[in-house]
Amino acid sequence: MTESLAAGVDLGGTKIAFALVDREGAVLDMQRTPTLASEGPAAVLDRIAAGIHALLDEAGRPVAGVGIGSPGHLDPVAGVVHNAVNLGWQGVRVYDELRRRLPPGLPLYLQKDTNASAVGEMLFGAARGARDFVYLAAGTGLGGAAVTGGRLVTGAANNAMEVGHLSLDPDGRLCGCGTRGCAETVVSGLGLLAGVRERGAEFPSSPLSSGPDVTTQAILAAATNGDRLALAVLDDAGRALGEVMAACACLFNPALIVVGGGMGRAAARWLLPVAEREMRRRVFPPAVEGLRIAESEITISAMGAACLVWYDQ
């Protein structure tokens, strides 16, 4: 494959991000459009195709392929999104539909969004040079990916590393998946908001305890100013993240754990020290000897998707 450019599509519940990336990791063009998932899969796929066409026009030379990072349960070989709750998708044949809308012969690569992010970190981010690492993304929810020997761990049904739905407390908060105490009910933007609601009475002097419209950004701003409620909720999230890291460390023996996602990056200064301490107190010391924790270096979401084009090269 001699083409030096790749196009990436990060498909989210509220927006679709596009990026044109070269072999050195430079982002040459970025675009964004609302997902408007309520209009149905065909309309969303039309918007994806239009964004890809715009990138191809901007490139002005051959593009090696298009990588697509999608939420939900999917089949990267058949190119089918079986179930994506936040899109309302069931059995959407992404490859077939996009091939009808795109230039013939343009290669397409579909992966779970966190897997795409992990590939981006491996090629151009915090995991450059690492062949055994775990990627954890805390945003609205919590997701993950694992790379061993330089290859993604996908599992028998492409459901590997659904760490957000690892139940840490079977009597805990009800998760959207129907299980109680899932990690993402604590380690996520929604988890922080739930924590403020639940623990507000313990800290009546905190402005967050009486605020009707608390946001994740407000919690982080309050933590910066030393607000005890905000710090307590972040401490809870950090310890839960440490439990997830401990499980990953025992299972994969990674050399590195990269933490990304919008909330993960924004709250890293509070989350990561607590998480690392919690992980190390839960794991046999030789299993985490030399293990590093790092913040994600990929801040453009569609860049990881573009890197899927070069994953097998």
C-alpha cells in the first residue's frame, strides 16, 4: 500500500468526527457533523459518506482507505453493527451501505471505537513502541481495549474489554445495561453526577450539593478549588478505576495502561494517582512491576479510526 493518507470516522451518539491523517500522524483536515441518529441509519450513513467524500476531495491524491470507529457490538469482518444503543442501531450493514455511497474499491475498516483509539495510541500516541498495553476511555461511559503482542484482543464475539460493564458492586447503582454496580456507573461523567447526588448530604456546605444543574465541568472546577464533595466523588471514581486497572493487570500483564476519553483526560490529575494506588494494593506486586500509567496523547477522536487503515500494514 503506497498511499500515504488515511481517512477516519468517529461515529458517536451526538456527533460524527472526520479526520484526514498522513503516515507521520499529521492531521491534514478535520470535519464534524451532528449524528442526528433519530433520523435513522440511512440518514446517518448518508452523512458519513458525505464527510468521507469531503475528505477525499481535500486529499487531492489517493487515500489508502477509511477507518470507522463505532460504539456498540459489531463485527469488523462483516462490517455489521449488531447493536449500538446510543444510535438505536440493530443489524446495520455498514460496509454494504457505504460501498453504495463511496467510490468503488475504497477499502473500509470497522472497529469498536475504543479499539480504534487504542490503535491510534499505538501508532502515534502514548503507546508508541508498546506491544502489550491496555487503553481505558472514561467519557459518558467507560470503555476499554487491550493490545497483546501488538494485536488487538477482540474476543470470540468481538466483545472483549467491555470493562465499563464489569460489576464492582452487585448492589450498587443501576446501570443502563440492566446490571447493578457496573464500573461506568462510577467512572464516567454520568458517574460523577450520580456521586454528587448521592453524597451531597454529607457535604452541605458544597455549592454542588444544592445546585440544580450540576455538570461534569462544574464538578472538576469545584475540585480545582478544593471542594470536598467534588474531591470525594473523584476519589470514588479513582478507586473504581483502580479496581478495573487491577483486573486488566492480572489478565493481560501490560507494560502500560493509557487512560483517555473526555472525562478521563479532564480529570486525570485526580483520577490517576488514586487509581494507581488502588491497583497496586490489589495485585500481586511482580504482576505490576514496571507497569506505567499514562494519559492519552490522541485528542482528535477520528485519528484513531484513520489508523485502522494501517493497523495490518
